[in-house]
Amino acid sequence: MTDAQLDNAIVRHAQSASRWKTVCFSALLVAALSAASMGVAAHQTSASAAAPAASATATMQSQAQPTVSPSPTPTITPTPTLAQVVPAAFANLNQLDGSSTLASAGVELNEMQRSQLMERIEDFRAQGYQASFVVVDMRTGAAIASYGGMPMYTASSIKAPYIVSLAQTGAVDINAVATSATADAAGLNQLITQTLQVSDNDTYEALYKRFGAAPTMQWLAGTDATRGLNGYYGDVTAIDLARMWVNSYDYLFGASADAADAQGRTWLAQQMRSSLNSSIAAVHGEGEIVASKAGWIYGEGNLYAYNDAGIVIPAGSMQLSEKPQGYVLAMLTNACARDDLLTALAQTVDDAMRAA
């Protein structure tokens, strides 16, 4: 082989080798790309396969959540009727500590109520007076007292409970009296009206001479009262005076409109509206029902008293036998002519009752 032929052969061999390298490199590149493509596909397939599993797990977790039961229907406590409140009131009055500065039964006083009532009590003490009071919530029968067991002179505050006892026991025919149906009934109408509205002692004395204390003592039977009447007036405790007014509330406002003596009861309650010198009436508007009777004496027979007691019912209250409202308040003091002290106490008691 000539030198030229050899050179040509070497050139052809080099070109052939270069072509094979290119082919091999291309093949390797294709294989690598193919493998990479298969890996991505495999990953996507795996992820797609995993997704249903995750969904299934979520479904299982959702199914595993505890079932929420519906809330139980709240129990609605019915409003007590007056027939239920009255015995509850007498029971709570029995539970009161009559010697305590401030006691309660059937209710827990909050700090503000306690502080305000104590301040009013201290107003009397700071000026050298004695004072006691009892209030009964006629919605529940709960009772609050300050020195409620201390006997004090009633003065004329006993007159209204006395007259209610005459009506409720039947000693007087209150319907006949209300309408002045007879000459005798007309005379009694005048006596009762004067006694209640202007606290006339002579008309009260005429009633007492005719009927005596027996109707009142009969009327108080079953109330656990420890003191009744001893003569025209006498000493009572604020707890017993409150018992008398709870009885009066039941009689005056507990009857249905078609009761046989409904007309007479309505008339009798009306005679106690705007009672002379009533501190309780003084702190209430005309829309409210206030049936009360004050009593006072300024040293006659060495007796001193400035008292007030009665019933307060909010404006618009109806069907009190089914839904009793308001409260009974009895205040006994020797703070003669101190309307300011009794009025302040009556207002503070009213604030406490409204907040209860």
C-alpha cells in the first residue's frame, strides 16, 4: 500500500470512529431522557394512587367525629301562684333572725343591696332612734328584716290590718259597706273611710268598740303571728306586722273578678291609696298600686312612734292571684316627724326589690 493509500485509510477510519461516537452518545442521551421521563411518570402515578388513600383517610376521620347531641330543652320553672307564695312567705318570716341587724330568708342579698340597707339602718342609729323593718317579696315569698323581732308601738299603723280582718272574717259585709246598701252599712262606710284615709282615732275607736279584737285574732290564726291586738293599739314586731300585710295582700288582691265580695275588696283597697303621712306612698308614682297605713304619736302617754306599712304593686300588674307581683313592707320606728328617714328607707327597700 502506498503512502497515499495509507493516509486515505487512516482518514476514513477516523471519520468512522467519529460517527460511532456520535451515534453512541445520542443513544445514551435518548436512554437517559427516556429513563427520566419514566421516573416522572412513575412519581405521578404513585401520587395519583396515594390521593384516593388520603381522601379515604379524611373520610374515615370525619366519620369518626363524635355525634353532637341536640341541647336538652331548658326546664321552665312556672311562676308561683299567690296560693303558693303566701305560705312560703309565712315560712320565711318564721326563719328570720329577729334580733339581727340584717337577716334574710329565701333570698341571698348581694353586696350592694346589703351595703345600701345597712346605711339606711345606720342613719336611724346615728341619730339616736330605734328602727326595724321587714320586707316580703310577693313574687317568691322571700323576706328581709332588720331587728324584725323587736316589739314596738303600732300607733295607727294597726288600723288597716284591723279593718281587713273585719272584712275577711265576715264581721262586716264589705260589699254592703262599699255600696252603702243599708243605713248601717253607710255608717260603717263612713267610719272605715275616715279611719283609713285621715287616720281618725274616733272612728277607729267606734269600730273597735263594736267589733273588738276577736276578728283580728281569728284572722291571724295560721299565720304564726306571736302578737295581735291588745286594746286599741299595742306593741307588735315588724315580722308580725308584715304577716298581717301578707294576709291583706292575699285578701285584697288574690280574689278573682267574679268573687262574691270582689266589689267590696276593690273598694277597701282603694281607701288605702294615698294614705295620710305614708312614707311608702311618697316614693311611688300614681301608676303603681300602694295600699298603706302610717301611724305616729309624739309623746302622748310617753309613747313615741313613726311607722308605716303596706303593699306596693308595680304599674300594669294584672291577675295577681296567678302572677303575684310587688312586695309588702312594714317599718316601725320611734323617729317622730322624721319623714326624711322613713322615706329614704322606703326608697332603698324599693331599689332592692327592683334589683332582686
